[in-house]
Amino acid sequence: MSLSCRSWEKYIQIPIGRPLGDGLHYRPNPRFDADGRWRWRAEWPGELR
């Protein structure tokens, strides 16, 4: 490689690992329990009632 190509290589950032925005990691909906069943409204957190 020529020197001109190497000068831009130091500015490229290669992502390492998996991003958390890949659709596999998310905050669960507090209206459902751990098994995916709908909770009673009385069991919801206070800010959602």
C-alpha cells in the first residue's frame, strides 16, 4: 500500500463485538410477566397505570 492509503486507515473504526441495537436485546414490556402473559392492571408499575 502506498503512504496515502495508510493515512486514512487510522481514522477507520471497526466495530468489535455485537451491538446492543441488533434487535436481540431489548427492555421487556412491564405489562407482561416473565412467561409473556398479560398482567392485571393493578400489577403494572405505577407510571403505566
